[in-house]
Amino acid sequence: MPELPEVQTILDAITPLVQGRTIEGVTVLWPGTVDRPAPELFADSLRGRTIVGSHRRGKYMLFALDDARWLLLHLRMTGELRVVPGDVALHPHDRLLIHLEGNEDWRFKDTRKFGRAYLVEQPEEVVGGLGPEPLDEVFSAEYLMARLQGRTAPIKSLLLDQRLVAGIGNIYADEALFRARIHPLRPGGSLSAAELAALVEAVRAVIRQALAEMGTTLRDYRRPDGSIGSFQNSLQVFQRTDEPCPSCGAPIRRIVVGGRSTHFCPVEQK
DNA sequence: AAGAGACCCTGGATGC
DNA sequence: TGCATCCAGGGTCTCT
């Protein structure tokens, strides 16, 4: 579900609801949601801790605790976060409950059970392998030129590789490639310096706009207050198969690249 | 090392 | 209506 703009939007909404608050207990409803340590130790270790800060790295949310450890959350495809009164009825897809002082619950709901929670001493244990943030100046045409040298995989697949650049998912990969007018099947190493420069700017523009619009709601994504994003109204190719290209009118095509649905204009993207 | 494919899960939409 | 198939904002693992 959520990519960088959605994760940032959720984090911005959830942080004021949990920062400074103390965890009275944890209920693990689906053990698979807890990646590390073992669920019982995870729950025991969080009891009594206070959340003192938060930030985002790629698609991960990082919550700093008062014992210098970190709670990391990844929502994967269908994860949702809410803070609700403790007596609100559970949803069948609630997987993890963090009970806050004052009888409120921070709830992790996740239909497909792909989401994960981590309690670690060093966030780098989990996020250390991520590439640069797309809005960081490190992410540049020169960086891509060096990293994509000799790569034969489709540029679409490479944009989804979190080790190359962190936070881009299926929606924004397709949208950025359209804006840069680059065909998704182009081998990564075949892109010229000018094309890479256009791609970097396209990625930044799409991410910035999606942040401003609080993300893209297609099915499951909800902000913690239940409201939706609005970038779905700005999508130019994603999930617009057979609809006219907004630039030339040709029907948008859908293909599968690296097992992921991929949308592009067959006329304009070379 | 890099790339392709299977796999992890559930539920909604679509087709017959 | 019922059943089958396909599809989904992600990432990890295995095999070649």
C-alpha cells in the first residue's frame, strides 16, 4: 500500500498522538507481524517505555524510545495505524495493539499480514541497506549513472529496488517514468545522462506533489483519521489502462515487469 | 553478482 | 447464485 508520501503523511498524523506517551502494555494478535525480537520479548520490552520522537526512512516509520531503542513499523501493502479509545471494538484485521496510558490504543491493522514491527537498538539493523531518499541531493543523475552502469534489468524494476533509492513504489515509479518519458523496459544501464537527469527531476516532482496531496488512495490507504489522499486525481498513467494518454491521447498500456503491474504510454515513452 | 520467479496473505472485482 | 480466476501502494528468499 503505502509509498514514501503515504508513509510520511501517516507518520505526520500519528506522531502527535503518540509522542510523549507511555506504553502500558502490548497485545500481539498476529505473531507474524512482529519481526524481531520474539513477540513475547517484544511486548515485554515495550512495556513502560515512552515514545520520544519519530522520523521516516524510505517506507519505514522509526519511533525513538526513552531507553534509546527504536520501534520500527513497515505497513507493506495493507497496514493502517489508528489511535482510538481502548474500549473501541477490535477489527478482525487488527494485528498489534499498543496500549497507551490514559486508556487509549495505538492499533496496527493489516488485512494481508505483510506488515512488520521491529524493536531494535540500532535502526541501521533494519534500514541500513536502503539507498538515498529521493528528495536528498545525494539522489542525482551522477549517482544513478554510477549505480546503473552495466545494469540490464528494466529501469522500472530498478526504481523499485529500495537499495538503489528508498521510498518509491509501484505508483510513483510508473508516474515518474511517464513524466520523464522513459519506457519502463529500458535497461537501467542504457539511460543517457540527460535521461537520468530527467528521471531524477521526475521522481522528485512526483514525490513532492504526492506529499502535498497527502498520498494516493486507491483501495486501502487511509490517513489515521480515516480520511483519504488526493493524488489519485493526479495520476497520469497508473491504473489507467486503455484510457487516453493525457499528453498524446494514445491508449495507456499495461504490462507486467518484474511481477509488478506497469502502466505507460507506448507512444511517448521511449 | 544480478536477475527472474516463487512466496507470504486476504479480500474485492470480474468472468463464466 | 456459485465458483474460478485475477488482481492488489511490498519485500524476502531461492535458484540460476
